[in-house]
Amino acid sequence: MQTSAMTSPRRAGTTAVHSLHRFVFSVPDLDKAADFYQAFGLDVRREGDRIDLYTYGHPHRWGSVYRGNGPKRLEYLSFAAYPDDFEAVTGRLAALHVPTTAPHRLAGDEGVWFADPEGIPIQVIAGAKVSPAAKLAAEIAASVPGKGAAPSRSKAGIVRPRRLSHVLMFTSDVARSTHFYADVLGLRLSDYSGEFIAFMHGAHSSDHHMLAFAKSDGPGLHHSSWDVGTLDDVGIGMQQMLDRGHTYGWGVGRHVIGSNYFYYVRDPWGSFAEYSYDIDFIPADVEWRAQDHPMEDAFYVWGPPPPDYFIQNHETAPRRAA
């Protein structure tokens, strides 16, 4: 493995994107979106007809939400490659007979554009790595004998995620989507459960997954996942959202696939934002062996059962009508 101050890890002999650079979607009510993500703990910045999603203390723009004319819609995903890999990565498009397209109407003309098998626009740019270069040590607050260890409700503070971990998309064909993103972008299959769900990581080191797919009748955004520093942050994040009226969600629990502790909170349009703590990490010099997990392991080790509304794609009916 070649590294540069542990900020630019590379898998030897592998050309691939290194990061999920940005996710972009649209909603009918931008004020509601701003309120939701501010309550969630993100640094929300307004820019005309969109809001940009930052995490406090980090300069990168992880996502953008635009005001749309219809229901919620996943607009595009953007990935980044090392500048010296950019031509090789994008050169695969012609070799695989994947046509390039014009830039998305909500984006600039940077990079190269094409569509995935579900018609979702994809951008590839040359840029800096924003996926993690190494796994951060888990933060565990040690209790002091003779003193209470738990924070009080009044002093617990606001949970503020540290970075975007991954995005999970709906797709009509999980295997087709994973093969496409592997062939075109060099992402690697981490784990899966039959034809229902699959998880992909970056070759040049990343969390267990930077992109995942769940079976549906078409494309859509299921959730964005945000890394937090402690297990308490997952629970306190849940509480801060409940206190602000966001009562639909799932958790707290722990996943089998990825191993992370989680709480998902549903946004006003039926997709989710996840607080995620201590997800598995795959370094650039590790060959992770993907496993086909039984369905009982596809969701969680422990926690409440997922609600009926957890796997609902609210985008497919409007897309079919269009």
C-alpha cells in the first residue's frame, strides 16, 4: 500500500474512485428540509434555491438539497478520484459502452457525467479524498468510581455528526447496480444478503460501505448516514430529534453488516438520516471477503424490529408518472 502522510491511501495496481463526494436531492419544501437537518445537527447553509449540508468543523460540502417542483427526488451522486487516476477511471466509460451525458441541470460542468442503470445521473471529478484514510479510535467515556458517569438531560448538548459515512439507494436490480458501480467506478462489494441488499466500499480505504443498494421497484434515496463519535451520541441524537417532533424512526440498535450502532430518523418525505457510530473500516491493503448474509442478519443484531415504513420507496410512483 502506498500512502502520503496517511491522507492519500492507495490500493496497489487499482484504479478507482476514492470518495463519495456529494449526494444531491430535491424536495418540495426547502424550509422543512433546513429545519430537519439543523435539528439533526448538521451545519446547514442556504444558497439561493438550495441548502448545503456541512458538518461542523469540516470544510467539505457533503450534500445539497434543492427546492423542487414535485415530490422528493434523488437528483445525482458525485464521486471523486485522485487527479492522476481521473482519466483512467473515466476512460472506462467508452470501453464499457457507457455513454457520457450533459451535466445535471443543478450542477456545473465539472468532471464527467453519465447515468447508472436506473437513470440516476452520476458525476466523477478529480478531487481530494474525503472518505476516511484510517479508522478513528472509538471514544469510550470511562466511568469514575464514586461519581455518576451519565450526562444530565440538560447538559447533554446537541449531537453534531463528524462526516458523511454513506448513502443507501433503492434499485430495481441490486446485482446489476453493484456490478455497474464495480466495473465503472471500481467500488468493491463488501457484503450482501441475496438479491435484497448489498454494500460497497472504496478500494483506497473507506468505511465498510460508502454506497449501498436495497431492492425496490425503482431508484430513490433511502438514507444518508452520518458518523458520530460515541454510542451516547447515537442515543442523544435520537432524543434530540424526538424532542423536536421527529417521532418516526428506527433504533437504537446495532447492525450485523457493517457492525455500526445506529438510529434512523425519518425526514418529512419518507427517507432517513442515520446517526452511525463505530462502523467497520476496510484499509486499502486489506482484501475484504464479501459474504452472503441470511435475511435475519441483513438488518440488526439487537434493537427494536424495523417499522413497516422503513423500506418504502416514495420516489418510484412520481418517476413512473413522469
